[in-house]
Amino acid sequence: MLIIKIRQTVNTSDTFPSTISKKTESTILPSNIKKIIRETAEKYNDYKYFKDLDPITFPHYFYDLFKQGKASLQDIEISGLFAAHLAWGRRDMIVRDTKRLLDEMHWQPYNYIMQEISSYRSEEKSIHRTIKWCDIAKICNNLRKFYLVNESLCILSTVELRTEIFGQKPDKNAANKKIHMFRRWMVRNDGRVDLGIWKNISPKDLIIPLDIHVFNSAKKFNMTQRHNFNIKTAQEITECLNDIFPGDPTKGDFALFHLDI
């Protein structure tokens, strides 16, 4: 078990606002739909469907090394953060470009970000779609500043990860799909796909990573009537999934994703 020392107390949960606490007609699913979602999630919550095919492969790699004493907690977090950040588009391209990034880091992500800032690769050239090496360098610098005084990203809320690490402006409507996926990897702890290394956050406080596949499945099953990719839509779907997976709503991600690919 990982023991993480937390040097400050912050609100790391993304609790549901009162505006969606009351169930709507769209969140009351028939038993046959619940059964499909439950059985699909159980099937695909299995690492054999992800190994070498999905960006979660990378934090898994460092987690395995960590258990052998050959990597650090920070290696797991940094590899997971960047794998999630590049998780946009085809999975084979995401895996390819995350490998390129880790090659640049000589597969020592913590050592890389803690070196002199001038050592980061920081050119205008693309590493993945519209994400450039200079964008990666800025995130590395933000991580360096953070790790100089903190041990784990687990103390940061979704908003703080967005603003302090990714350097983006606050946006109360943003779905923050990549951040919620990263948090799911770090928090869910059933020992199958997700790593469960952050013990200060409960799986019940996670929000579904809202991508096109999750959205399409949710619309098909009448889990939301919303048409926008925003946090309210993500929260509404998460609330519905909590009725199927009490205390662990983002387990439903495995079902909604695979039911639309």
C-alpha cells in the first residue's frame, strides 16, 4: 500500500451541486438497461482490454516498477497525468505519442521534470495533434514548482489541477474530461484496471470522464437530456451511474465507453 504524506488540507472532492441532487425522469433507468450497463462494466473492467492499447498502460508500467522499488509515486503520477493529457483522438496515436514523450524523458518522468527548466524540450513542433512540445514544457515547469514543496498531486482538486498544473483559466462549465479520467485512474481501487493509489479521495466523489462515447451511450440510454459537453452533463450522468454502482459511479465508464465503440 502506498503511504502518501499530505502537507496541506484542501478540498479534493468534486461533490454534486444541489441543482442535480433531485433525480429527474431521465435518471430513472429500467432494470434491463441497468443490467446491460452493470454486466458490460464488469466485463470490460479488466486490464487485458487496456494493456498496451490504452494510455493507462503508462501509469501501470510505473506502478509495477514502484512495487519493485524501481520507480517513485511521482513517476506514476506524472506518467498518468501526461498520458491523460494526450488522450485525445485514436488510442493507437495516443499510445504512440505518449511513448515519444517518455522516450524524451528517458522513462524517468520525475527526474526529467525536476531538472533545470532549460533542459526541457520546448519547441513549437507538435507532439500530439495540436499539443506542442512547448506546451508540455510549461506543464513540466508547473509540476516542478509543485513537487518542490509537495509530495503528491492527490492534494489538488480538479480546478487546481486545471489551473495550477495545466495552466488553464478557470471554467466553471468545463467537463475537464482528461482530469477526471486521471483522477479515476489514481482513485478507484478495485485492483483491476485503475490503480487506487490516492487514499484521501473516495471513489464516490469522482465524476465520469465525459467523452463522445460516454455521451453517446448516455443519450441512448436516456441518462441525460442535455446536449452540451459540460460539467453539468457529466454530473448528471455520474448521478445516474451512482444508482447502478453505489459509491463507485465511474465504474460505469467501462460500460458507456465500450457500448459506443
